[in-house]
Amino acid sequence: STFLPTLYSNQCSQFRSDHLFLMMLPSPMRSARISLIVIIVLPAAILKLVCSFQSRYINLHITPHSKRSLRSVSIDINCRHNKEDCDWDSELQQEAATALLPVFFREHTDGNLTSIKPITAENALKRLLRKKYSQRQQNNQTNNATIDQNKSMDESRGRLAELILGTSFMRLRHFVVASASNGNSAFPLPYPLNHTELSPLFDGKQICEFTSCSAEEKMSICEMMVAEHAKYIVSKDSKQQLESIQSLVGSSDDPALMLAIEHSIPLFLASALFSQYGYDTTKQICSLMNEPGPITIRKNAIKFKGTNDELCKWLLENDGVEAVPMKDIQNRPNLNACYDLDELKRCKGNGRVMGQLTSPVGCICINPPIDGKGRKKLPKSIWSMSSYQKGFFEVQDAGSQCIVAALSLDHPSMSDSISILDYCAGNGGKTFAISSAVFGRKIDSERDESGDTTAVVNIISHDVVDERLRQIKGSLSRVGFDLDKATGIAECIQDNLRCTLQTADLAELSDSDTLFDAVLVDAPCSSSGVLRRRPSQRWLMSKEDTLQSLPNLQLEIIQKAASFVKEGGVLVYATCSLLEEENEDVARSFEKSEVFRNGGFIPWPFSEDCDGFSEGDTHRGNDHEITLLPSEWNDGFFFARYKKG
């Protein structure tokens, strides 16, 4: 009862899609009662969960309802269940189908009540697990259940999570395959699939709107889709499933339709990617959306003063975790490029696109694949590692690290004393990357005669969500800052540099009249470049919001942020989207605006020696903006940068 699950929806999420996150007991109790935790606490914690699922990989985010000091511990289930031994029994499939009924059909009857509001697959899973296992859990605790009994219960939970969450985000593929394989019946269309887009595929069948179908028909398609996902788990590239899809779309003149169905993404997103990147590149992007992302960390230069290699050695010796500097991985001779540069040149003639980045400073890969055999299971959660608790590193995607690198805080034009604004700070991932970069710079200033530091860096983190700013404050001590609760200003002093960090809402920021040497705008977006981290996000996207409303909001945000840049300062606009509407189009609109002209902004090209960016697997275009495509080693992002005056 002390666990309240919430979906971690921040744009700059640092949680990995390869892990199950639980909030556990404090360290003293954990070390004294480890066997009790394994037998009792762990199953109880797993019971209270909310999930965002990735095919064959489960990602659960738990936050504590209580304000007591709890330690975050994760259990790595980047484990594909032994597919030959998996028993996807009919009882579990039936339970999953029942749980998915209100997810797929907005109007459904639950007992005597009729609801028109859809629920998420995460909530459906949580509801089922609470109902199914709460009494059994109490009985197990009362009767001193064996480890094997608890293990069996945990396995069934995991399989239900795979069936419910996996069927949910793969709903388009499984609906098409199930309906194509089951005669000429009328099939109700799960939410939010589009009737107009799919009905032409079914010549001899009828796809009916869910409002005109019976409860039995709705349950039937849920059961068939769950059964298809059980097959998909065992064999992702099932020949039979792919043939069913091909038989339906083979005569279609829309290449994006096959990609949308095969990889289960909205047709409007597949069409937008296809028109912007071409077929082969879009196919690779869509494929990566359904694969687990890498686990990358960023060395915190405030707390760990050694090299990347020394941190990797520390991780192995103290936490038993294998880690490799990203630069070493990318220097391997057998590292293959993901994309066809000729196709990118044809499709993105005026944009610079990178299929592979150059490793930013401090970027390290945790538990990298070995000889193409996939990642091994981590011996412990990242959040329970002593190196993480000591603040030696932060979990951050390599592409996300490049956003901060785009500020070029070590550029000769930057003085020792500067002010920096993280305008869309979220939970502070890039704020802390900025602070680490600041302490990684070479500072020429020396202490004055009184012993005070002469170099001062001020960092402001701004966001419109107060809870995110509170989370930043909660991490300050571990990262290396001392927070003065009276003033709300955190401070870190090392050698001849003093760095302050504070949070501010829009009113506080506007009232201060402060201008900044560097402003970072990591704008809210569709997250189309990081969908493998947030697989459920694909069915929360709408065409109107993604292609119209979001770009309007993004333009408004960058124009407002530009007003905080001082003369000679730097402005970086970034998203984790791959769509031109949110990226290049917003940049062009900004460059045509009065704010741009009257502010004296000019594009600031990325130089060849800029950290994180080089020629490599790159199509050159506008040198002040970059689209970083997702790959085995990074997620997808866009950056554009400008100077004022």
C-alpha cells in the first residue's frame, strides 16, 4: 500500500527500456533483511506497477507514495523468456484479452456500468494484477511461501505484462494478421485504429466500428490479437504473420502502409517518415522502434575526476558491471553503418543527417552486446549501484548528451564566468549534463587575494511542471551540489570555479530580467525518435497534434526562450523527434520571425571538432542543424543552433 505507480512521461526520460524499476527499502534494512525482501517485499513491490512495454522487454516505472527515504532498485529483465519453454497458456491469454477490452474499445460495459473513456494498457495491467494476486500474495506471506512459489507467481505476472502491453502497442499488426486469418467475419476496429485507412485492405470482409459490434465480437478480436502476440513473442519474424500482412497490402500503392502494419505504428507517422527519409531508411527506423535501446551513461565530472576507462574499471570492480567507453565501441572495425547515405541525400537534400554520432565526452555504454549475442542480464539494478549512488554517473542516451555538447561550453568564445538557462528542464537530465560539462572545462581564472573563486557559472533550470523542478532539487546532493533551502540556490565549489544552480518557474524567470550566455530549448515533441523507450506513446499520438499543434507550440517556446539570450550568446533548439514538421520547419519559421531578425540571431554552424559531431556516416546539408537518426547506440534527435549578434 506504500507504492503509487505513475507513468514517467518526461520528454528527457533517463530510464531505460531494458529495466524493471521498483522502489525498495532503505539500505540498512535491505542489507539486514535481504532474504525477507526477496521472498516478501519484492513480490509485493512487483504487484504495484505500471508498465511501458517493449516487445519481449518490460519497463516498469514505480515511484513511492510515501515521503520516506526509499532507495530505487531495478531488476533487469532485459531477458527474453526462454521461448521454447514459455507456456503461454490459455488462461493467461484469456485474462489478458479481458483486461484489454476497455483499452481497445472506448465504449464497453463493465458490470452494469458503461464507460466511454479508454484506459491505458498500463492501468489495465495494474488493475488485473491487483485483483488477481493481492489475496494470493497475502496467503503466501501468511503461509511462508517458498521461493519457488513466489518465483512462479512472478513469472506469471511477467507473462501477463508481455501479453497485455505487447498486444497493446503492437495492436495494428496483430489486428491485421488476426482479421486476415479468420474468414470473412466482421471485425470491430480497436481504438485508435482508423477505419478509413484499413477498410480498403479487406475486400471480402467488413470492418465495423466498435459501436455497432456486440461484446462477444469485441472480446473475440481481443482474444485473437493476444494469441497473435503470443506467436510473435516466440518468433518475431513469423513467416506466416508476414505473409498474412503481405497478402493484404501487396496490391496497395502505398509503401508506407506495409511499414505501418509490419512494425505497428500509426500510418500517418509511417507516411511522414517515408516521405522525408525514403523506404529503406524508414524501414530501419521502424525496426529500431521495436527493439531495446542501449544503456548509456554519462560520467559526472563533478564527482568522478578520472577517465572514462577508470570509471569503467571502477564499475567492474565495485559493482560487477561491464562497461565500455562509447568511443571504443564506435572504433571497432566491424561496426556497420545503419543507413544508406545516397538515399538520405536524395530525400534530405537540404538537411544534415547523421546515422552515427561521434561519442561525446564521458559517454559510456553499460553492458554492451558481446559478439552479436545480445546483452547479458545485469547483476544488479543501475539505481542500486554504489557508483550511481555516489553520483559518479547519470543515465543518459548518447544522443541526448549531444544536445548539451551542441552548446559548446568549452568554445573559446565562452568566458570562464557564464550564465546558462535550461529552458525546458524536465527532470534535470540536461541540467546535470550542463553542470558536469562546466566542471570539465579548463578554467584559466585563479582565486583572488581573499581566496574567493573568480570564475562563477550560474545555471537556471526552468519548466512549466512544478513536480519536475522538485525532482531536480531532490537529486542535487547526489550530483554534487549543496542546497540552501532558505534561498533555493544550490552551490558547488571546486578548485577555482564556483557553480550555482537553481530552479525557476516562468514567473520567476520573467521577473528576474536575467539574460544568459547560453540557452538550451529541449522542446516537448512527439518523441518519434525515442519510441523504443516509450512504445505506448505511438498510440497516444494524433496526426493533428503531431503535425500541427506541437509545431505551433514549439515555435512559441523557442521565440520566448530567445528573449533570454544576451548579446553574443548561444541558442540551441532540440527535439527527440525525427519529423520535419517539428524540426526543420520550426527552425525555418523561427528564422523568418521578427524575434529572429530583431534579435540579431544568425545560424551557428557545427564545426568539425565540435564534441559529438563529425563527418562519419553523415549527409551534409545546413551546417547549423543536425538530424541524428536512431541506431544501435543512440536514439533519434534534432538540433539547431544560433548566435545572437
